[in-house]
Amino acid sequence: VDDAIITLLTGVCQLMSDEVLDKNNQQKRFGYAYEILFFDGERFKYVDNILYRTLDIFYDIDKDGGKYLFYPLAYKYRSFDYFSVVQTFDFNTGAIVLDAITPVFDQMLDVLPLIPGIDVSKSKGLSLISDFYCLFLRLDASDHSSFTASVVFPSSQPNLPLVVKNVEGKEIFEFKFAFIPSLYQQLKSLGI
């Protein structure tokens, strides 16, 4: 089941990147989140607590280093008993937008007070610390090779290249560039 979830999230990450980069669905007034279910042998469950980020990477092969730039938007997906929430966080402005996904037959106009972990009066949204980190990246290397890829990391994975830490009450992203050389080698060997 875990491998199937990672594979599915990899595809969904690709779809979400379309929203981060182009906002195609939003421009058409259509939703931009994906409810993901899996069957655990007894019942269906939602894949929950997912963070989506997009970044550009330049990898200098000769110096085994480079630079990266995260796009300013992050999307956080949470599923609750009767509804789901997608939070858009803009790192440039600090703005938070919460969109509720509700059953078709119930508009749930007063859903904000039902969302655990948020405080609208203090502009506090959902925590960015997640169970799954989905990265859509564009990697350009000094050998003129270029790749796009979706990569998913469960928070249980040791030595995560992307972590969210709480520092003095503020959540910050930490990205470990040391992950890039092995990713570059994998992408190069696959011919992606």
C-alpha cells in the first residue's frame, strides 16, 4: 500500500505543479486539489496531510554544488471527517487562503471554525509540517541537461532532503542540497 501511495502522489504532484506554475484549473473556475483514497484491506481511507512545493534547481556538476529557488506558493492538503481543506500559503506576502472541499449536498458555509489547528483571528493556518512532502522540480545542470520530476518523501523516511522546522514559533523550510547529485544521477540514468 505504501508504494502505491507514493506512486499515486508522484502523479498528483505533477498535476499540482500545473496549478503552481500556470493555474490552469483555477482560471477555468475548476478545483485544484485531489482527494486521494486507498483501500487498506478493510476500508477506504484518505491520504492526508500532504504538502506540495515547486522549485527550480541549478546543479554545477564540476563543483558538486549549485543553487535552488522555491516558488513562493505552497499547497497543504488535509482531510477531516466530513470535509477537506486546501491551504495556499504565499511565502512572499505571508498570505494564507483556505479552501474547503465539502460534499456536493452540503455547502458548509460555517466550516472555518471546524478546521482543527487554525485561528482566523490570528491569521494562523494549518501547520506546514506534513506526513508527505511532494516536490515538483525543474533541474538544470552545467552539462546542459535538463529534467523535470516529481519526487515524494514520506515524513517517516530517514534523512529527508526537505523538512519543515518550527523555529521560535515560525515554520521554516530546510532543503538539503546534498540530495541533488544522487537525484541528478538517477534522472540521467533513466533518460528522463
